[in-house]
Amino acid sequence: MTTPAAGLPFVDAMAQLAAGVAVVTVKDERDDVGNTVTSLLSISVEPPTVLISLATSAYLTELLLKHDRWAATLLSDGQQTIASRFATPGRPGARLLLASVAHHRGAHSQALIVEGGVAAVEAETMTVVPAGDHMLFLAQVTAVDYVDATRPPLTRLRGRYRPVRS
């Protein structure tokens, strides 16, 4: 049986695909802002390029249209609470969400970077592409802040955060 390709059937179909979990942050003049994303992917090695997809209505989207430099922390297993904090609607600024969590500012973006993830990168947006109810931000990676391949990454599958088991 075939169902329409929009709405809940589409959301359910896409929930079957495991995705890495990251927190994207940007420093604004007033505050630090961030969102949890599962739509961060590598596009190119030369030049090093990534893509993130954000809802057009998201406050972070509004800020990334004004500020080209941002950071992404690829979360590790054990950082589900951080992922949930940054995914909660109406959340406070990123500094408050990270008050009890080890973090630092990226040298290139000045955005907050969460420590203890599997990796963190800083990026500068090159191109923004509207795509339905989302905006796609293609960005050149300006720095790899850290990589910790000893930690298992955090993923999202079927609406839940899950660790990767080797």
C-alpha cells in the first residue's frame, strides 16, 4: 500500500534513518544561541565543507543569516541531556544551557563549543539555499577544534537518542 509522501508518513520514514547528533552554536551581539541538529553532513574534503539544515522559522536560522561564523559539536554518548536542552522550544541562551557543562569558545567563530563530544568544528557559511520549510547552510570548515575517536557518538533513531555500539 502506498501512502502520500507528505506529513506524518514522510516523518516516520525518515525516522528510520540513524543520524549523528550535533549542537550548532553562534555568538550574537546579545547572547549565544544554539540548536540540536541531526542534519549535519560532510559535503567535501577539499575545501572542507559541511551542510546543516535548519527550520526556516528557527531563531538560529535568523541569526545564521546575519552571522557567517558558527561552531558544531558532534555529541558523544552520555551527552543526551545536552542534546535535549538544545532541542527544547523556548529554551534560554546557550551560556545558561551550558552553565554546568565544560565548554569553551572557538578561536575562529567565538561560538560556544561543548567539550566531551566526539569532535567539534568551526565553520563559515558560504551559501544558503532555501529548501521547503528549511534553509540549507553550506559552510567551509575553518578549524577542527578537537577529535576524540575513543568516545562513541550519539545518534538519533526512531525519535530517540541512542549510542552507537561497536
